[in-house]
Amino acid sequence: MLASRQLLGAAARSRSVAAGTMAVRRMATVADSALDRKVKQNNWEEGNFINYKKMSQNLAVVRSRLNRPLTYAEKILYSHLDNPHEQEIERGVSYLKLRPDRVACQDATAQMAILQFMSAGMPSVANPTTVHCDHLIEAQVGGAKDLERAININKEVYDFLSTACSKYNIGFWKPGSGIIHQILLENYAFPGGLLIGTDSHTPNGGGLGMCAIGVGGADAVDVMANLPWELKAPKVIGVKLTGEMSGWTSPKDIILKVAGILTVKGGTGAIVEYHGPGVNGISATGMGTICNMGAEIGATTSVFPFNDRMYDYLAATKRKDIGDFARVYAKELREDEGAEYDQFIEINLSELEPHINGPFTPDLATPISKFKEVAKENGWPEEIKVGLIGSCTNSSYEDMSRAASIARDALNHGIKSKAAFTVTPGSEQIRATIERDGQLQTFEEFGGIVLANACGPCIGQWDRKDVKKGEANTIISSYNRNFTGRNDGNPATHSFVTSPDLVTAMSITGSLYFNPLTDTLKDKDGKEFKLAAPSGDGLPSRGYDPGQDTYQPPPKDRASVNVQVSPTSDRLQVLQPFQPWDGKDAKDMPILIKAKGKTTTDHISMAGPWLKYRGHLDNISNNMLIGAINEANDEANKVQNFTNGEWDAVPAVARDYKSKGIKWVVIGDWNYGEGSSREHAALEPRHLGGLAIITRSFARIHETNLKKQGMLPLTFADPADYDKVKPEDKVDILCTQLEVGKPVTMVVHPKDGSSFEVKLLHTFNEPQLEWFKNGSALNTMAKAAKSS
């Protein structure tokens, strides 16, 4: 009802301000001169400027077409439209073609993204791009030693990324520099910008009013190669914040509360837009925390409107020029009056309690006042084995200062952390600054271990030794994600997510039942005392200490750089261009596997131990479809090779067909390819000789990824035809019929019986048909580059 009232009220207000928005539109060109300034996007790159003028002009076009107030999320997206004059715009329905300002890749996903880009034959990325080494560092004994170990283990990957970045004009942040999202906030995010990053927590950039969206590597390659990026126009969820936080309540509690309201699926297909007077009491890094964890509710991204707290952070990180420029454009860096939301939530920060979410899911939200009772009812292990603070979600100077104030309070009373305690600085700049200002020493006195500036235990890069696998235990962290086995690989670990403040306080007693707001502790003399509420500066009074120089800019002479990929490497492999279509119908093809039931990207290309092969297409292709269930025998990874009648692993049969020049197809069920946006799930079948994937329906991202690799994602015009095709049948696909909006004929040749025809549908547009004809989207780019 609340959402309905908001929408009705917004609709009424929109009529009253319509004239006002028209006036703003007429004034847009008058203000153009003020937007003509050349302000650099960041302090590291020359020639990359913030283009508020173009954004303003695009918005003027969109306003004249829609004639309604816009949310801030809409303003950012629509100001980045490739063609604002003709783009269809309907929230939740249209597919927007966008021109992002930047691309960012973390090291695990960057490998294949860069390998794909290399095969496009372009001398440089077309849009500003950076690579960040943060995922491949395992937490073991402490920062310096763990970093040294990772550099040795991953040397060939780091050498490849370093030389490829130098060759293709990409900024390279070395191992030890910090977590991608913290580096982006400190250096690259700017109000009103659009960034895509190959990691799900890219939305962290919303803390500076940026629309920062997590994507798969194939999408990143598109933008690196100057293609528009496609996104289904998101719906917008409005979260109005009123009141002001105090005491133990922190920005983390806002997203913990929202996650409890919306659940892990509630934000799917939507951008969460925070607004209201309560926003102004939250630091820029606190807003980043909230946006970061928005990934846990399935949101496309989350944003905050530009305000003075963002200006202060930009000034503190030596980007005052950007803050000044944003103030000129400030009217478009927030929602219009009367903007409508598809769903509406209101939170009074003055009444918001600290929350603890979990275990096993980030949306099981419990306020601290009820947590002890709920923990006892559920029989969650009381003893907290490890408290972990930091990560990309909560490693700001403010977070570290507040946590250190709690640790210092305990130390002043002669007590330390009872639980093991780890600190993960989000960046080298944060580590150096808290070392200079004393917080790091406080944590070490408290009993803490300082880990490397990397993802570490947050993504499972944790060589944990204190409990055996299968042993029930409790850990509590300031991270974002706590699914079963996520942090330590132990399915019996009860992982809880909360603020760094509560992690630090509860680590002192090592008890899940401790509530620092109401409970007392005993000092070294046995006297009772209550912890003081946390305190700390949002920004360092002496400015940030940059620490060690961990950034490698592209050299001026890039032509002489050789990308380092050993031909004998089992982790990296230069991609060879896929062969173009031969222009003929494909006849008498075997069905490699008829997949039965749910077939996600994890079934098609598993993660886990296969992650180390993300840069080696041939090696990782040995996991292709090994999780899919074969209708012929109800087994996984066991299919029949029609050439010899033998049963073998799916990749082995595919390789045998490829060696014999036999193309093959896969038959799939509903929503084939749901889950991660993992492009390997599309690369592998193409690499092993597949021509088409034929299903009842596709998950959208996977369907697009298949098109990009030059494969045919086709769907049964009549879904019941799925049942008519048997695993042992052969098929013809009349590729010469491929035309936009027209069905394609598949002729099925049963092992026994007469042949019959099946109509297949596709969603190719004209440019995408060129991808198929040329062998891939990358081949198409390379072809265009040669002809220009």
C-alpha cells in the first residue's frame, strides 16, 4: 500500500511540476557554457574528461520525449544512451544501448576479457579501462607474507596482465594495491558517471553518485572495443531515509535492514535509489558500503544523490575539481521532484537498530535487541571463533577508526579480543593511513592479524586452520556475502554479517549473545564497565597517506611491448579467432547432449577448482557441460559417441567430434544458462566445435554471450517439440534461412523412423547476424577495424 500511495502521490506531483521540467529543458543550452570545462575523470589518466555537457544534452532529448520527472538512476542511464532520440524507454521492458564512461576488471575475470579483446585485433581499448589484482591472494599468515606467496604462485598471470595492460593502454593496479571497489571509489568514481566492472560488488561506486554495475567479461570486452553496452531498462526502488544515525548504528545497518525487507531476490531487475534528508548524515564511504552490499538483494546497482559528503570525499582524495564541476551539474545529480518509483521503502535512521544478518544467507536480518534470543532458539554455536573486519564493503578510514575506538576502549580496561581477529584493509592508501594514525597498532595490540590489501576470506581465499571441515562453528564479519561455505569452504560454519563496530565488540567476549548496547564487560580487575559507543573521523584530519606506489600506467611507447603468454602455460592461452560461417546449411549433426531440467552456467562451466584455468580456454573447456543431466541415461558427464558407440565424458566426445570435423548441437530445457554471467559457458561449446544450442528458453545474458561467440542460440517455436527430439537423433539446421524476425527450420532425422521438421525461433538483430557470419562479435570488430 505504501508503494501505491507513493506512486499515486508522485503521479499527482508530476502533473504540477511538468511546466517546471520544461523550463529546465529550455535552460539546458543556456548552461552549456558552464559545462564546457575540461575536468579530468581522475588523476591518473590524461585526455579522459567528464562530459556533463553531453549528458545534459542527452537528458534534454529524453525529457522532451518522456515529459515526466526522472529518478536519479534514470538520469544517469538515459544521459549515457547511445541514441537518445530513437531509444525505446520503458522501465523493466526496453533494452537500453548505453555508452559507459569506464570499464574495470578484477584479475580473475580480466584474464579472459583481455584475451578476447586481443583477438579483436585493436591496438588500444576504446574506453578508459583498469585492471585490479585483488582476487588471487590467499589469506594465510599475514599481509606481507601472503602477498609475497601470491606473487610467486600467480607470477605468470600477473606478468600477462601487466604486459597486456601496457600493450593495450590499460591502467594496471598491482597485487597489494587493494580491492578493486575501494580503488575505484578512491580514484575513479565520479557523480553521474556510468561504470561497468567485472565483479558483482562494482555498485560500491554508488557511494560517489555513480551508476556502477557488475557485468560479465563479454560485456566488458564490448565496451573496451567501442560497442554500445546493452542493459534491460531497470525498474527503480526508492528508499527514503529520514532521521539521523547515532550511537552504535552505522551505514551497514541500513543495507542489512533493506536486505531483510527485500530478500536476496527483491532487487532483481531494479536499481535501488536512496534519497531523503537522512542521506546527508552518511559519509561517502558509508554510502559506498550500502551500495556495495546491494548486490546481495539482486539489484542491478544502487545510487545516492550527489551531496556535500561526496564533495568532501572528492576533495580529500585530491579530486576537488570534480567536486566543483559536480556542483555546477548538481541539479541533474539527484532525482526530480515528483519522480515515481516502482517500489517505495522508508527508513527512519533515528529508530534504526544495529543488525546482524545470517547465518547462511545475507537477508536473514535480526536487530541486536532480539539477536541473543533468536540465536538461542536456533541453536547457533555461541562461541565466536573469528571476527573479521574490512573487505570491499567496510574498510574505509571511518570504519577502521570506529572499530579501533572500540578496541582501544577494551585495551584501556586491560582486555583484548577473545576471538581470533583479522583486519583486511581495502587499499594500500587505507593501510598506510591507519598505520600512520595508529589504528593499525591498536588492532595489533587488540590481538588482530592484518591481512593483505585484497579480497581474502570474503571470497573464500582463506587458508583456515582453526577448525576442521564439517565442524560447526561461528564467525562474524563486516563482509557482504555469507552463503554456505563462502568464506572458508566449511558448510558447517555459521557466518554472520554485521558492521565492523559489532564485529569488534562481539570479538571481545567471543560470544554471539553479547549486546554492547546493553551488556557489561569485566575489566582486568574484575570491575564491570560498558563499552563506549564507537567514534571516529569520516575522513583523516591529516589527509590520506598514499603508501607504496602500486599503479602502473601504460607506457608512451606501447608498440614495442610484448604480451607475455608462454606457449607451454596451463593457465593462459592466447585465443585464436573462431572460423566464420561457411555460408551453408548444417547437415546431419549429432546431439552432443540433450540436457534435462535446470542447466545453469555452473552446470555448463563449473567454478571451484576450475577457476585457475580462467585464462586458458582449452583447459577450462574440460569442464564443459559436465554438470548437465543427460536425458538418455539421467546421468551427468556421460554421453554416447555416435561414431563408435562408446560412452564418455561430454568434453571428450565433443573433442572427438571436433577432431573429425563434425559439428554438433546441444538440446536444452527452460531458462538454459541462468545464473552467473560467466562467458566461459558460451566460449567452451564454441571452442569444442558446437554450432547451436537449441532450448525451450534462455537466460538473457547467456543467450547474448552465445551470440557474441558466433553460436546459434535457438528456441523451439513450440516448446513441446523439445520432447520430440531424442538424444540419439541427427539434425539439420538450415542456416541459410537466418533472417531478422524469421524462424529457422530444423530437420530432425530420428534413428528409427521418418524425418520431420521443427520450427526454431531466434532473437538476432542485423548486427548480431554479422557476428554469426563472421564467426564472432570479436571477428566482426576486427574486420571493421581493418576496413576503417
